[in-house]
Amino acid sequence: MQYVKPDIDALFSNIFTMSLPEDEWKRLESLRDHPGDLTKEELIRVLIILIRRSDFVGGMTFEEQNVLALTNLLKLFATPEYECWRDTFQARLFANKGEVEEAIFLYRKVLFRKEANLESVKMYTYFFLAAVYNQYGANNQAIETYQACLKLAKDVGNTYIQGYIFSKLAYSYTTNGQFKEALELCRDAIRISQVENGAAAPVVLRIQECAILLEIGNLEEAQQRIYPLYDEIIETKNTSDVSVAEATLGKLFYLKKDYYTARNHLERAIEINRKRGRPVLLANNLLLLVELLAQMGSCEEAGKLLDEAKKICEKVPNAYLVTSCFEMTVALRSAEGKYDEALSAFREFYDAKQKLLSQESERRMELVRVEHQVQQKEREAELYRVKSEQLEKELMNKTTYLISQSEILSRLKGDLKAIVNESFDPVQGIKRVRDTIKDIQTETIDWEEYDKTFSSVHPEFKQHLLERYPELTPMETKVCTLLRIELSSKEIAKLLNISQRSVENHRYRARKKVGLGDHENFQQLLTSL
């Protein structure tokens, strides 16, 4: 079958949807490993697409090798947009490893960039920075960050990501106890999803809506919405959605005090989660059923389920679940009339609650410390930027001065030749030489001092250049340093007192030694070092 290269530009422009069949993903992975006729920019885009895909198929799992490959490619072909993608992916890796300070610093570095056409990558960055804030219980900061992300999505007209952000904001508002705001946002997400897909909104959004209605206490509307949804889920036989729907119905009927119906739904949810091996969902279902059985007076059965929930908590170190188990033990022992045991359980519950509050406080304090450290890094980076700009200006002034001196020396050389050639009027020739000498200042070109100035502006450039390309000659290295500060071949020729043709030859040989093709940008490579 004839090979057909995928439309990489089209895929990249739709990077937030990622609705490709499995064979297309495999084709992209094959292109990553065997680029063939792909340009470096096309390969960069393939890598970005594949890394983004891991959000959909791997949750928080990131492919470090892809990020490393992207980093190496950007040394050969870099643009502000691709650099931002790299920094955001690297920040995700830091966040997944618990290195929060480095993650937040890189996220904010991307968000502070001033170049144009970075809206897409900044939306992505805001989205995952908000996830870090959620992780540390900084709900208000998360909400502010999601709102900034939403504003960007509206500015560029990306309705797909708007719906996703509405859903996340709804979750954050629910956590804050702002249920009316959460319901409005959830319904916005449902509306956008229906428009985008031309069909019913995803099950997860509609279940989220029902759960918020239960929190508000609007039980009748929740029931009206959950039943058609439940029938639809049963038809699809998606056990993950079925378990969530069963648990939601269980809570609905529990709040309506229809305990027998509630029990049936909760038991079905528990059975599914036992089989699927989802301990946190299972423990939450068990605790709600324990509460329900205590209300029904079935304390012995409730006790057995509570023991099961406690065993899960021992395996899954979840402080919220542990606290809930102690709280439920208090309620159950009180219902049984075992007040001494209830008192003992209450002490354990109180200690667990205090520990949980302390942990939450420590996490928030840690985030404050991290934010302070990040701000300090940002100030240092800004000072370094200002200092670098000043040094860059000094370097350019010195370079301009040296070029002007070289031009004068070149003129002097021409005039000396003229003396020899114009022997019929040597006096006139000598006069021209004397006038030219007046223009030459006493300072000569000190290349050692010039190299020091260059190194203070670009401290690691020459080291990286010679480490990666040791075959470069001293003259080729010098030409590369002058190209790094964006001098033209003509200016370099004047500065080195050689012909422009010689500069072009040195430049051509240097390009070949660093492995660049005819249409690849040498300046971009040098700038990336």
C-alpha cells in the first residue's frame, strides 16, 4: 500500500480534540521513530501531538522520552510557541514527581511570555497550573486560574476547551460549597458539549449535574434527570458509568428516605467496584450504605461493612476516608447504645480530624512557601534579563566600534596601496594617509577582552558549541560567535579583516560540520545553544 503522510498541520491545529482512530496514533508513533522525509518542524509537531495524547489515554502519565526528544529537537529548530510547549510539558513532569516549585515556576514562565500567537499553549498551561492548585487545596487560586484559561478560550473561540473548563470550575465551586454557581457552570458545560457533538452530553457531565442537584436538595429534578440517563447507561454496559449512576441513585433515594431502594442501588455499585478493584469509590459506597443500614437499625450488618471500609483505608492511605470511617463508627456505636465505644471512637475521630486539618494547613503553607520561592526566582530571572540586555547592548556597542575601526584600517590599507600606485604624486598620497591616521583612535582590537565581554552575555555558548561540535576550527568558532550576535557576513568580514567570500566559506563549512541541511536555519541553532 502506498504511504500517505498524515496532515500534521491539521492535526496540530486541532490539538485539543484528539479524536483519532487507534491506527492513526500508531502511524504518528511510527513517524516519531522513523521520521523519513519529515522536516524538523513537522517532527516537533508530531511529538507535541503525542505528548498531548497522553492526557486522554494515560491520565497524568507523561512520556519522558518524548519530552526529552522534543527538548533535543528544539536545539535545532526553536520558536517561542514550541519552547512554551516544551516548558509546559516539563512542568507537568515536575508536578507528577512532586517537584511543585519547579513546576509552578515553569508554568508561570510560559504565562509571562509576551510573544504573539501563544494562546493555545497558554490555555493548556493555565489548565494544568489550576490542577496543581487543586492538589494543594488552594481552591480559590484554582478557580482564578481556570477563569483566566476560560477567558483565553473565549478570545480564540475554542468552544471545546470552554466546556471542559466549565466542568472543572463546577467541581471547584462544588468543593467550595457554592452549589448554585457549580450547577450553572455544569449546565454550561453540558450545553457546549451538546452543540459540539450534536448529541447528548457525556455521561460524566450529566451525572455531575445530578450530584450537584442532590447537594442543593433538589431531589425531584435530580430524579427526573437520572432515570433516562440510567437507562442509557445500562444499554451501553459501561461498568464505570453504571457504578457511578447506581451510587448517585443510592444517595438520591437515601435522601428521600426510601431506604430499601437506596440499599439496592448502593449494593449494585459496591459489587461493581469490588470486581473492578476501585478502592476509593468502593469505600465511599460502603460508608454511605453503613449510614443507611444504621438508620434502618441493621447495625450488625453495618458493622461488617464498616470493617471492610476500614481495611480498605489501611491499604489506601486516604486521610479523608480514615476520618469518615471514625465518624461512621461513632454514629454506629451510638445507634447500638454502646456509648463507651462511641466515646472512644469519637476521640479517634477527633484526632483524625485534627490531623487532617493540620495536613491541609501544612499543604497550604507549603504552597505559600513554594509561591514565595517562585516569586524570588522570577525576580532573579528578571534581574538577570535586565543585566543581560545591558551587557548585550554593551557588546553590540563594542562590536560596532570595532567594525568602524576595521573600516578605517581597511581604508588606510587602500591609501597605502595608492601611494605605491600613484608615484607621480606621492605628496598627495601621504596627505591622505596622514588624514586617515588622525581618525584612528589609539585603542586596538583586543580579542581576548572581546571574548570576555561575549562570554558575560552568552556564558555557556562557546562551551556548548565546542562540546557538541569539536571539529570546528578556531576561525569557524569565531565566525559562529559573531553570527550568534546576528552580525551579517559583511560586518564579520570587516571585523576580521578578511573578505566576505572567506566568511561565507567558513560559514558554509561550519553548517556542514553541525549537520544542517540547505534549508535549515543556522541562526536558530546558534541561538538555542
